[in-house]
Amino acid sequence: MSYDKDYDRAHDKHHVLDSISDTTTRIEMENFDLNERINEINSTVSKSYSTSSSPRSSTQPISMHRRFRDKLKEIIDNPSSSITARIYFAFIASLITTSIIILVLDSFEFFIENPVAITAVEGVVTLILLFELAVRFYASVNTRKDAWEFLTNFTNIADFLSCVPFFIILLDDILQIYPSVGILRVFRLLRLMRILNISKRMRTLFLAIRKSLTVISCIMVIIFLCVLVSSTIEYYLERGTYMNDVWTRIDGTPSPFSSVPASMWWSILTLLAVGYGDVVPITPAGKIAGAITMVVGIMLISTPSLILSNTYTELLANDGGTEVQSKQEQKNDMMLIMERQTRVMENVQLMMHRQERMMKDVEFNSLQIRELSKVILRSGSPVDYNNIAHIE
């Protein structure tokens, strides 16, 4: 009997110790899960903070070379980005202006007889612009797709074509191959596309023209029909009498309205301008038809101008509104991030408070379990497992 009691007492003690160990392990696991969740929240906060403070951050650091190219591209493409960009744009604009002035001066007799100075200045300007084109290629191209987009861009093609004629003309001046090759100097005017492309207002104007092409095309068709109708009417009113194989007017002079195509010259000038004066109607009916043609021409010219002006104004307004909206969106995003950070920090504080309460409960329960285990070990009485489960 004594042996059986000792065995039961040892078995009960062992079971109590196992229960205490299981309870402690479970509490530690809950505490570990709580810590894991707190770490996850802290990680979310740090990610949100890093995203809001540095939106361009990346998992891979950007090399100094790539950063230099990005900065160079920003200077070239955005004249308003910095003082350096403004100076750069002013320098390029002065070179293009110098080139256009040289093109004008090259038509004077003095510079035709003394072309050395103009050729030298144009050569320097051309070499600088070619170097600038190479720098733009270096700053803009990172992949094959970027290279293809750069080479097929109209502005870049225009810049290249504006530089090539200088070398062709210089080679022709040396070899005397084709004397009329000087007409290629007209390609220098393509350099103006660079200034027009950089100007934000000019880009907006080109966009307005592109958006209005459908309406403008319809108006061009109407203008052609008006030219055809007015030239046909004027032909029959002003052709006069056919004598000696020539249409003769009432004043005895050959009629300039000898055919419908010949009358179109007068019709185009009357519809789209105020008339050149070399061809005029002399009959009362012809003058009345000419007056009607002038009125119709004024209405036809004013219509596309109004459409283009409205489109341009709308694009300017949308552009300004887009900038304001973009700034407002950035402000809203920052406010949203700050609100999320505040909520996350509140959740962290709440979890910390819960953890403190749980740690206090763990200490209290552990103390109770230790006291109970001491009582059981001293008394040697049978163990009530329901009480142990209740304590757990």
C-alpha cells in the first residue's frame, strides 16, 4: 500500500509539473505571436514612412552614372527645372538665332563675295549643335527602345538634317560639283523646331491644331467647294465674247477668266485674302459675285480661327487645372499617409498595452500555479485536474 501511494503521489506531481509546463509554453507562444504582430506593424510603419519620405526609393541603389544621366536629361528636356536648365536653353536658343541670322546675312552681296567669316561662324554653330544632339542621345537612351524612339523623333531628325547641309555645301565649295547646292541652307530653318518643341505654349498650340484637324479638314473641303462654285460663276459672268480664238471682254481686252481653272486664282485670292489686284471683274454682275465671295471668305476664315482659339484656351485651362489638381492630389496623398501612420501607431500602442496586461496576467497565473504546486507537493493529497484546467 505504501508503494502504491508513493507511486500515485509521484504520478500526480509529474502530471502537475507537465500541466504547469504546458501552460507556461502556451503563454510564451501567445506572447511570441503578439510580438510577431507588433513587429509586422512596425515594419508597415517603416515602409509607409520610407515611401512617403522618398517616393523614388528602390530596392537597388541608383548608380552615380545613371543619376548623372537623369539629371542631364531633366536639364535638357525641362528648361524650368533649374537655373542651369534655363542657362542651357538660353545658350541653345542663341545658337539657333545666330544660325538664322547667318542665313539672312548670307543673301547680301558683301557676304556672298566674302563668305569666310560667315562660313566659320556657321561651322562653329553646327559643330556645337551636333555635339548637343549627341549629348541628348546619351542622356535619353538607356535601351534599344529608347534609341529607336530618339532616332524616329521628328525634332531630332530635324536637328540632324539642319546640320548635314553645312558639310555638303562645304564639300561642294571645295569640289565645285553642283553649283545650286546652296539651296540646302534652307534646312537651317528646321532648327526653329527645337525652340518650338521646348516651348510649352507652342506644344499646346500644336496639340490644339491636332485636336481640331477633323473640323479644319471639313472646313477645307467647304473652302474648296466655294472656290469651285465662285470661279465657275465668275467664268460665265466675266469671260466675255469668244472672238478670234480668244475670250474678249466688253472693253475689248482678253478676258483673264478664260477658263474655270484660270478663274480659281481670282477666287482663292478673294476668298482667303483681300485680292491681289491683277485680275478684277468689270461687269456689274461679276462685281456683285465678287462681293458675295469676299463675305463668304471672311466667314470661312473666321470659323477655323474661332475653333482653334477655343481648343487652345481649353487646353491651357485643363493644363493649369491639371497642375493644381496634381498638387492637390499630392497633398491629399500625404495627408492619407499621415492618417494611416497615426492609426498604425495607435494600434501599436494598443497592442503594447494588451501585451503589458497579458504579461501581468501571466505573472499572476504563474504565481498561483507555483503556490498551488507547493501546496500539492507538501500535502500529498490527490490532484483535482478540473481545478488545474480552471487555473490554466
